[in-house]
Amino acid sequence: MLAKKVAAKQESLLEPAAPQWANAEQVYLPMMPTPLASQPSPYIRVSWLQRPYGKVRSVKAASLHNGEEIFFRLEWNDPEKNDILTDSTFPDGAALLFPMGSDAPILTMGDKTHPVNAWHWRADLAEHGRNNVAHGLGSTVLSEKSHITCRASWDNGGWPWYTGVWRVVFCRPLSLPDQAAEAIQLKPGQEVRFGVAVWQGQNAERAGIKAFSQKWQRMMIEA
Ligand code: HEM
């Protein structure tokens, strides 16, 4: 996949329907439920045993950059918009995962010596994207600071299927010198790998209960 360079400002590229997205290279990522046996919490392993999860089975991903900021647009079908967090309702969500060094296992969200950086959008948090670092399952740390901005739209998908579709754009400066230890550093001409996770709020999916792309997707940031 190629993240093409375009001459456009953050305000336009953040829009999921911005015309530039029509010319972006788009990949189709098959998604699978995270393995139940890998969930670090015994309570989660038991309580989800008979409950299907990881309901979103495919995501379309595209990326653009403007020399300063990089943008990812994720698109997937979800019949219902869930954007409220209460004791009993959970918001839809999506995240991108990047190995911070040369490699890291995607199946375990990294490991002790191979950290991963996650950019996390939640439907209840408006444009505030969250930054996380993980060194393996059960080790996710939410950063105090985040330079991730998100903009999302949900519509009913239109005729003839009316399946419902989320489109979410993530935006972040390519380079973040003040967050070198907790955020991947990017630059034009670099090849990166990324993975995707999606939580379906309607199904009470959260934390480790979600759908994910099992393989790293390679991407070149156009020089
Ligand atoms: C591309 C793949 C993945 C991405 C983008 C991703 C992203 C994330 C994010 C953003 C969080 C924080 C959630 C929050 O604060 O609400 C999280 C938590 C978590 N994830 Fe993943 N994840 C991925 C793969 C996996 C896999 C394969 C598992 C296997 C079971 C897993 C298990 C967990 C668990 C248990 C948590 C709870 C926090 C913790 O225990 O560290 N994730 N993930």
C-alpha cells in the first residue's frame, strides 16, 4: 500500500468524505476475533466463551500525507452507531497498531523487547484520539498526551443494503520528537507496517475483545 503525498491541509484531509480519499490507494483487510485463549483475564476467558465477538470481519484502509501530517482512513460496516459509554453500553472503536522497532508480534500486541504503538479512536470521545504503548498482552499504557486527531462519520450505507458504515480518519504529525518513547516516528520515504482492530459497541466489545487484522500490512510513505 502507498500513502500518497498530497497538497492539502489537515482540515480537508480529516474529512472522511474529502475528495482526495477517492484517489488514495485502498486495501481490504480481513479481520478475525482475537483468540480467546490469549486473553490475559480468566474472567474474560470464561464470560466470552459462549458469546461470539469480533463481529467486524473486514476493513478498508487507506492513507495519505501532506509532508507534515499523516492520515489513515478506515471504513467498515456496522449496522448500528454506538457512541455512548455507560455502565452497560459500549462505544464503537477502532485502532491502528505499529511496531515501534524493526519488528514486533501483532498477535500479542508486541512483547517485552518489541513495543508497539496504538492509535485509538472511540466513538464517544469526539475528535480526541488516544495514544497507547504496549509490550505484550496486559501491558497497554495510555499516554497522558496525544497528538492524534480523529474525525468520524456513520451513515446507513444507502440503497440497496442499508448496512451502516463507519468512516474514521486518524491524523497525526509524522514526526513527534517530544514523544519518541511512546509514539512511532514517521517520515516520507519510509516503509512502515500497521495492523487494525475494531470494537463493535453494540456487542459490548472492549479492550481485548475485538476483531483484528492478523498480519502486518506493509505501507510506503511516498517521498
Ligand atoms: C492490530 C491489532 C491490535 C490493535 C490495533 C490493538 C489495539 C488495542 C488498544 C488501542 C487497546 C487499548 C484499549 C482501551 O484502552 O480501551 C488494546 C487493549 C487490549 N488488547 Fe489489543 N490490539 C490488537 C491486537 C490484540 C490481540 C491479538 C489481542 C489478543 C488477545 C489483544 C488483547 C488486548 C487486551 C487484553 C487489551 C486490554 C489492555 C491490556 O490488557 O493490555 N489485542 N488493544
